[in-house]
Amino acid sequence: MLEDSVLLDTHVWWWFAMGSERLEATPALAAIHKAQDRNRIFVSVMSIWEMGILESKERLRFHQGFKEWVAMALAAPGVMAPLAARP
């Protein structure tokens, strides 16, 4: 079952959630879509923390706000952050 799972690092999660062209036609995107079909895309709570740090340093900008973006990105089909705090 784990072979059908992916753990996205922070940058790949950002690119995937934003529909970035950086992932187009890559083996990584194919693996992400396969995992998405099985609800097996994982995001580390550390990636959420890292994005918060990047936002505080103004290296990332979230139009709708950081918390709202994280909630939207984690609500995407197949995505889970099993160790993330729940509101």
C-alpha cells in the first residue's frame, strides 16, 4: 500500500497546489496523480510550518491568507496531513 503513496516536500506541495508548470510532464506528477486516485498524498506538518516561516519572511505570499491557503490545499482530493493540528 505504501508504494501507492507519496510524501510531498514543501516545494512540490506548493507547485502541485498552485498548478505550477514545474511539475508538468514529470514522473513526479504521474506519481502524485496515481497517489491522488488512492487518497494517498501526504504532506508533513513540517511543510506547513516551513511555509509559515517563508510567509513571515515575505518569501511566499498567499492572496487569501496563510491559514486559508493551507486549509484549501489540505482539502484537495487525496491530500492528507496526518499529524497536522485540527482547529
